[in-house]
Amino acid sequence: MSFTRRKMGAVIAIIAVIAIALAASYLMLPKRAADIAPDELLGMEKVVVLEGAEAIEDVRQKHIGAVENAEDIAIVQYGPAYHQIVLWVTLYPNDVVAASENEKMADAMVRFGGNWKENLEEVTIGGKKVYGTTPNGDFHYFWAEREYVFYVIIPRILQESTTEVITAIKA
């Protein structure tokens, strides 16, 4: 009887070691910003426009301030050009860095001024602390969640779906 218990104990130990090894290998897989973007928003399919080093360089060229600590960026579009939702997903090393970079972006908008500053407000949408602004007529929202910062532009025609869009985007 004790021999059977020893065998059973050994089998359970081996299964536990294999499960731990599989979980650890999953956690060590490199993360991609494009993978966290929803496959569709409002019934419109995801199209990854840029990702990785190309996306990071594109974002650096379009910003006045420094783009720091980004491990990966994906620029994603949903829908036709005449009412397209554009989503930037930035992956940071951890949640503390992501939250800090999110706050830096809000501070930079205040310093930059103009419509970026005048319309910048902090709101709660779907339980998330989100910054929103309307610098050019479209609605821009950004927030940090886990090790990601999400930045989405929602055209005026789709503004009524803001809560649905923002709650669908999650880490």
C-alpha cells in the first residue's frame, strides 16, 4: 500500500513541476502591444498599421517631448477612413512606469497649451481613470492599465459609443 502511495506522490510531484514550468514559460514569452488590442471595436475589425521599432520611431517623430521607456508600441485602426477609430497601445516595463508615463503625457498637454490644455479633463469611464481632450474636434482619450498605456481617438460621429469603446480596450 505504501508503495502505491509513493508512486502516486511522485506522479503528483511530476505533474506539479510540469505545470509550474509551463506557467513560467508562458510568463516569459515576449509581450506584444498589438496582441492586447481588441480584435474588433463596434463591429469593426482591427488593422495593425505599425508595431515594434517602426511604431516607436513614428511616435517619437510625432511628439515634441521624449518618448521614453516604451518596450513596444502598436498603432491600430478600426473602421473606414471617414469614421476611423485609432488606437495606440504602448507596453512599458511595469505598471508603475506605465502610470508615470500616462501622467507625463497629461502634464505635457498642459504645458503644450492650446486646445490640448483647454479641453483636458480627467473622467471616469467604465471604472477607469481616463484623460480626455478634444484638440481638433475628435475625442482623444488615454489611460494606464497594468503595464500598458492606451490612447484612442474616437471621431465625433462615434462619440456616443465612447464608453463601449473604452471598456472594450483592456489589459
